[in-house]
Amino acid sequence: MRTGFVFGKFMPLHKGHIALIEFALKHCDKLYVVICYTVKEPINFIIRKQWLYQIFENAPSVTTVAFGYDEKDLPNTSVSSKEVSKLWADAFKKILPDVDIVFTSEKYGDYVSEYMGIEHLSFDEMRNIVPISASAIREHSFQHWEYIPSFVRSFFVKKICVVGTESTGKSTLTRRLAEHYKTIYVPEMAREIIEETESCSYNDLFKIAELHAKTIAERILVANKLLIIDTDLNITKSYSQFLFNKELNVDPRIEELNQFDLYLFLEPDCEYVQDGTRLSVEGRNKLSEHHKKFFQDKGIRFISIGGDWKNRFIESCKIIDETFAPLS
């Protein structure tokens, strides 16, 4: 029985890595996939390990091994160095004493195999089959979207939150932005829980926060580069203070899901539309100031958007394009 291994950072796991592992599986009976990691890296190794489990969960011949190391002992280098390769080969011999073959897409695979006394089989060293690298994805993920597996993409999705008081066009703008950027959105969840603002109870706010976070978690998995979100947890917390003079403390999981890359704050300098569920125009404007102060007190950065409906859309697109360029 032939036992082989593949090693790398998989930061992130991309289609080139998957092709290498699938190639290795055709040439051995048992395969170790070694995730090499340090504590300083931008993508936690636990996330990377989950990605590998997800793609190869139905492959019993694959075993994932997490290998933490110190760069002082095992240097990182893109250059194929015999000296560095020997250090890594010695480390691999300790954690994988029973392997017969190593699979890589790099010249240093020859050196590692030589020092381990095993065979090396190279795959797509010139990157002709899958022309991508993890560093290229980290630098410009949107430009290389096609090479990122669907279940990995959510890590790179940028979350844009549209906030503000009532009757400022949040829901309409959210939908228009999602349509414009060919992605999906998360609607405001208050309408799913309560019929009108003044009938809201303190307990309703917990239900709103939970449902909103649940929907973010579901939709980020299928978003196309951007996820547009109508309202966030901070607005719900601000409502709690505004309506009930109470703090709203929620589960850390909900807090984590409500971390965003960009906030667009819609000003109330637009037409007021009373749909029968909202505060009065005076209440709307007072609530806007309350929301804004809440964000400022929390140190949350936002960009204010004003003007008519057309201007709000144009300005929002301009900000998004400048913030996350290039989007394609």
C-alpha cells in the first residue's frame, strides 16, 4: 500500500490545491494532507481545516494533519532552497514516518523527497492546468473568484450595511444595490416580527436580532462577492435605548455575524412616507440623531448618504466601487 502526503498552507484553499490533492489520490492508497500554519497568519488554520474536511469528507483515504510551526525553526520561502527543504523534510519525517511519496507543484519537492528518502511526483509545476496561487487570491480575491471553491468564497465576501432611521429608503436601496452588483441581500427583519414601531416590545428586539443574524449566516454562503444588508444589530440596540432606555445584550455569535466592511448611513433629508407602521416625521428625525450618536459613541465608522432617491443610489455605488475596487 502506497502512502503519500501533500503539504501547504491552503490560505485559502483553491481549485489548484484541490486538483493537486485529486492527482495525489490517483497515485496512492492513503493520503495525508498537512496544513502548515503559524499563529500570525490571516486565516485561522481551523477554518482551513474545515474547508478541507468539507471538500474531502467522503474520501476515507484522506487524513488531514494540522502542523503548527515556528518560522524561526522552519523558514518560509518561495525559493527552492536545499537548506530550507532539509529542515522541512526532517520535520515531516517526525510527523509522517510511514509515507512513501510526496506530491507538490514546486521544484523544492525534489529536495524534500531526497532528504526524506521517498519518491516525489510533481503536478502542474508551471500552473498551466490551474493558473492561480493563494497569494494572488489574498491580494485580489474578486479578480480570481472563479478559482475559489463556492464554500470558501464566503470568507472573502464583503458585507455592506445600509443603516439609518425610518423612511430613508433603506429597503429600496438595499434591493437596488443587490440587483446592481448581481448578488443577494438581507432584508430588515423587524417587519417579520412586529407590525409597527410603536407596538414593538423589548423582547421583540431579541427575536429581530436572532432572525437577522441567522439570515446573514445563510445568505453569505451564496453571495456573489458582496452581501448587502438592510440594518444591523447596532440599530436594534439603538432602538432598545430609544424605545425602552435599556441595553440589549445578545449572544457573541450574533455580535460576530454583525461585523461589516462598510456602513452607509442614510440621512433623513428626503421625502417622508408614512406607511402606517412608522413613527411621525418628528420621531423619525429624532431617531436618526439617536442612531447616529449611538454609532459615534461606539466608534463605528460610517459614510453619510443624503439627497433624493436617485442620488442615494449613485453615491452608494460610487463609494462601493472605490472601497472594494476592483470588483471584477
